[in-house]
Amino acid sequence: PDGVDDIRAALARYDTPQAPPRTDELRRQVGHAWLAYQHAHYGQLVRVVPGLLDAAQGVRSPELLVQAYRITSSLLVKLGEADLAWLAADRAMAAAGDDPTLAATATIAVAQALRAANRDPLALTAAQSAANRLLPPSSRTGDHEVGGFGGDQSARQPHDQRGAGQRGVGLRPAGEWAVGGALLLQAALAAAGCGEHRRADELIGRAAGIAAGLRGYDDTHRTSFGPVAVELARVVVAAVRGDAVEAVRRHAIVVRREAWRRLPAEHRGAYLVDVARAYLQVGDLRGAARALVDADSVAPAEVRCRPLARTLIAEVARGHPAPAGVARLATLVGLTR
């Protein structure tokens, strides 16, 4: 969608508005922007973000400013503007100040932007370092010792962490553990992009241990982290390392889970675009087409706005005959007339 120049202009403004909104009004705006992002309403969000950034600068709440910059960075990654996304993510880091949790959430955006810019080594360092700062040492030893427990995790969790799981594993809020887990997944994806496949598997193992200890937590930091997010990351990592057969096998299992349908539309749509690439790796044009069509039904903007999706559509459409549904997508994104 048009409007990236308006976002660039908003990032270039350093003055604060004459009459900034109240904090509660800005909080409502930020919440609305997150919902728009999670529903993959990118065209709407492009129009909203410049004003949101101006308002956040005026209120000067570190928490809301970090969230506004995170939303901006995530949106710009979707639109193929990796360098601008990195700028927004860096602003989030600066706004976080000395708050370790805010800094960790900002680092999620940093890692995403660096990966989008093909700077996987930098993304790996940033995400893993932030995860290690946020998570206790007991979470760094592998899949079965995260949070200081292993084996029957439900039996070893402190009593006040069963059921709703608002404090998750260990003695800190579950939302902080989810941020740490999300950072580990970003680090794993970056490691896979660097060709460090064993390290990627180890990082996913750590994330899996954290996810297993979370029970119905309130995702206050908008991470979408949990067991199903870990399984989706396993699929993507397998595809990146060239094991597309394993990726497709795991994909067929994970999308049958109930938790898959509870993920935000943005998360599911982005994942399906990645899976289309795995199907292409095994030469399954029909599977790739099905994944792209499914992504379009779940989150149309994931297919119609992202440069990666356009590339995949073009590749699938070159098949003779083109698989069902792809010709329509090719027309929708302007590849054919």
C-alpha cells in the first residue's frame, strides 16, 4: 500500500505535537493498532502509523512509545522496507531505556528487521544476548531444564503457577518468559539463516521448554509465543536448512492442532507464505499453491503486500498449467492482466 513515505516523514519528525493526547487515549490507539496488525490490515495501519508516532512522541510514555515503534517496525518488515524497519526498531530500543522487559520486547523488532535485511548474524547476536539477559541461567541448559524443572513439569511448577499460569515458569510474570521465548525463536531463525543448524535446534529446544511451562498466560507483550509457535518455527528452520521434506511433514501435523487456529491471522498468513517456499523446494507446485491460497484466505495482505509472496506467486504461476487459484492471485497482485 501507499503511505510508506508518510511513515518515513513521521520518523524524521523530532518535534512533539502541540496538544498531545491523554495517556489513556494513546493506550487505546496503540491497542487498536496492534489489533489491526494482528489481523493483517496493513493498508489501514499504514494510514494510522504516522499519527500514532506523533501522538506517542507527545505523551512520552516509554511503554507506549516502544509499542508504537514496534508496530511500525513490524509493519515495515511486511512491506519490504527492512532498513526503515531497523530504524524504527532502534528507536524502540532507545525508548526502552533501562527497563529490561521493554528492551527485550524492542529487541524482537530489532531481530525481525535485521533478518529482513539479510543480516542474520547480527540478528542472532542481538536476539540471543537479549534472551540471556532476560531469562535466568537455569533456562540456558536445554529443553528439559528450563526454569529449573524437568520431566513432569506440571508436577514441579510452584502451586500458584498452575491453571491460569499468569506467572508461568519460574517466579517471574509469564509475559516475561514469553518475551524470552520469542527472542529464542528469533535467534533460532537467524541461526538457521547463518547455516548454524545445530545452534538453531538448540535454541528452539530452549524455547520449547519455556513454552511447555506456560499455561494460558495473558500475552501482554504481543509475542504470540507458545507451543504452537515453537512448532511453526521448527517447520521454517527445517525449510531454511534445506530439509523441505521434514518441513512439509511437520507442517501437515501442526496445522491440525486447535492452537493453530487461535494464532493471529498475521502469524498464520506469514507462516503459510514460508511453507509455500518449502513446497517449492520439494517440487510440489500444488502444495505451494494451496499454501498461498490458504494464506490469502487467512490474511490477504500477507499475500498481496509482501514482496516475498509476490515472488512465490510468480514462480508457482509459471507452472503449466498453473495450479488452481494461483492465476487469480497473480492477477490480484498485478503480475498478470
